[in-house]
Amino acid sequence: MSKKKGTRCERELFHMLYDKNFFPVRAAGSGSTPIPNPDIIAGKDGRVLAIECKSLKRDNKFFMEKEIIDLKLFSKKFGAEPWLAIKFNNKGWFFINPKYLSKTKSGNFYMNIKLAKEKGIDFKEFIKRKL
Amino acid sequence: MSKKKGTRCERELFHMLYDKNFFPVRAAGSGSTPIPNPDIIAGKDGRVLAIECKSLKRDNKFFMEKEIIDLKLFSKKFGAEPWLAIKFNNKGWFFINPKYLSKTKSGNFYMNIKLAKEKGIDFKEFIKRKL
């Protein structure tokens, strides 16, 4: 995925959250520093979401082990809920607890559209309920 | 203050916070979107800091009324403590509750080194205690 496409989907989610009265922050240089940072952190009345955000042309997505460990570490220390937000091409957004990722033999993680439909929730549900 | 200098002092504070086990996020495009965003948001075990960060050559600083209203609004909605972090040239960092800003006749706010010394706290105290 290009950097540009990543930024575009982050911006889309940023505005979706703001429209629902969350106050979102896009992290500057997310993924380019050794310090764990999610793509977006959003808060509303003390509920805090730490979000890794992806937009996909294909039906499956691999995540580096470090990316997921960092998301969980950041969330635990900050006091936030860790979430994956994946926009599959033509199938819209899915919000998924990272615990539902499958693990490859090499130690990395993946999510596909089948698993996302099974374990993920849509935006409406996402903003309503806690992890 | 130049954009570059702003970024440099944000980076310095980012690393100071991370060294003290806070998880900081620098906001992308802070100040350039109409959506309120602080320069840095940092969390540790559920304590969340929303920080406007300035570096000054002079001994006083004016803030636009909107900048302060936005910081307070963001903090209230997100569930964060609003803070001003000001690095005065050769005098180091001061962390100040925005309620201590003085107001000009035109409705804007200002902070100077005298007021910062009176009402501000240093980094050590800042990371220890709640607002």
C-alpha cells in the first residue's frame, strides 16, 4: 500500500470519528519512528481508541509482528482500546480486535475478508461499544 | 515562531515524555485543520495530557483566543488535562494550566516569563501530578 493511500484512509476515518463527536488525532510520522504510535488516537468522554488503519485492494492483509505488539503495548500503557480498522475495496470498513488476527508460521499476522466479516464490527457498532 | 522551530520543540518534549514512560503522539497537521488538535497528546496508565507546545526567543507569548478555546474543548471532550508547555530561551521548560493565562483587551491571551515562573511547574513536577 502506498503512503498516500494510507494517509487518505486515515483522513476518512478521522472525519468519520469527528462526525460522531470523537476527538481524533492523526499521529505524525506513525510507523517511521521506533516509538510505538497508532495511526489514529481518538477520545470521547474518557473512552480512548488506538487505531491501526489500513485500506486494501486485495482480500487479505499481513501485519508485521512488531506492528501488532506495538499497538497492544501502546494501548495498554496509554489506557486505550487497541483496534484494527480495515477498509476492504468495495466492502467498506471493518473494525477488529487484534486478538482475532491469525498467525502465520513465520510469526506474522494476517486478516482476510472472511475473518473480518466473522469477527469484525461495522462503524456504527464500533463507536457504540467498548472492546 | 517558524514551523520548523515548533516541530523541534515538539520533538524534544515528545522524547522527554517517552523517557518517563508516557506514550506520546504528535498530531499531524496540528493547527492547520479546523478540527481542534493539541500539538501532543500523551498517556500513561489512564492519565492523558493534551499539550500546546511553544518555544520562545522573547519573554512573552500571545495566544489566539481560538487556540485556547480549542485546547480546552479538545481536553474536555477527549478526557484529557489541558496544558501549555513553553520553553523560554535559556530558561528551560514551564508547564502551565491555561487558566493562568492573562487576557488582553482584544480578547486574546498571553503568558510571560514572570507569570510562568509564578504559576508554572517544571517537568519533574508536571509528570508527577495531575492538573
